Amino acid sequence: MRTIGRIEEVSLIDLGFNNLDSKIDSGASTSALHAQNIRRIKEGDKSFVVFRLLDKSHPSYEDNDIKLPLYKIKRVKSSNGFTQKRYSIQTRMKLGKKIYRIEFTLTDRKDMKYPILLGTKFLKKKFLIDVSKKYLLSSQ
């Protein structure tokens, strides 16, 4: 298993976003991605989710809609204790030198410090977390 810090840089390969800070959260089950204007659309028998990644205050923000196939609709209990329905997507993410397929739920994280949260469904059996460190894989 590889050791990661409590904060790591990731790149979202399919979405064209690089070097985004992510919080490693062993208390969260699912991974989450900061998105706004999230909506579901249907085209024939297929469902898609359309959203804007990040927000205008983020240096990597682009004023473009992203449209991806809807992977799942999930019920997620957030850190404030409320359960909410979230759309999820699958995409490729680069962490360190490796590329992983990952599922993200889309949610508004504008009040959170980090736009990406990596939860235990992604982390388990792959990583150990050293909470005293940051950017362990980013520096490789």
C-alpha cells in the first residue's frame, strides 16, 4: 500500500482539470466533487448530468458546462447529518503517477476549503493515510 497525506493534488483527466487540491477523508464513504448548476437531462433513453466544475473564485474555474453520462443517483449523508440525493459520475483521476477510475458524487462544496474529497470507497486497499503530512504523492 502507498502512503498519502491528508491533502493531495489530483488531475481530472477526462475533464481537463489539473493540479486540484483534494482532501483525503477516511470519515467519508463516497468521493465528492465540487460542482454547481447540476442538472439531469435525458436524451432518448440515456441520462446525462450537466454541471459547472468549481466556482468563479477558483483559479481553475472555466465558465463551461460539462456533460457526462449519469452513472448513479445516490443518497448521501453529508457531514452536517442531512441525507441528500446526489448524481454521480465516473471519470479518470491522476493521483501521483497512477491513473484511477473513480466515482464522484456532485455537490456544491463552495463553503469547503477543498473542491475534491476522496472517501473510503476509493481509498481502501490502496492507501494508508499519514495525517501529519500533505502532498506526499504530489511531490513524486
